[in-house]
Amino acid sequence: MSKNAAWQKSAPVFAALGDPTRLRLLATLCAGGALSIAQLTAGTAITRQAVTKHLQMLAGAGLVRDSWQGRQRLWELEPSRLDEARRALDAIAAQWDQALARLKRHVEN
């Protein structure tokens, strides 16, 4: 996969993570494993309906997945998409480091 294709594939992940509520939900799922909507909304002012919409956005970006356990819908982290996004950021960081090295060489000459 080309770098451009990898960045385009990661764009929905970064868009999903741009919202503080979705970022908090993802952090909660990272720490707590599979959780229900009721567990995710406990102790917060956010409604279950709002959490459901945010989880659907995260699912659309491939960051979470749901499963049914009896009558309860559980949500859990999908770590592979975060790994892909991290690799895209690593590639950007490497390009930035190369650009700074070129600038340094240019200034020193």
C-alpha cells in the first residue's frame, strides 16, 4: 500500500478521534474492555443516545466493534486501526525529521 493510500485510510480514524467525547469513550474502552452503553454512560452527563451515535462514528472508522451478549450490546476497542493510524503518524514524523535534517544541512552550508 502506498503512503498516500495509508494516509487516506487513516483519515477517518483521525476525524473520529477529533471529538473529545469519542476520544474519552475510546480511552474508557481501552482501559475497561468490552462495555455496554449503560456502563459507558454511568457517571456522565451524556445520554445513551448520544453515546450510541459516537460509538457508531467510532465503529465507522473501524476503531470499535460491537457484539451481543444475551440482550446486551457490548462495545470494545479494535486496536488494529489505531496501529495503522500510529504507523501513518510515524511516517509523517519520519518525513518531518528528514525535512529538518535537510534544512539543517542547508543552513550549515
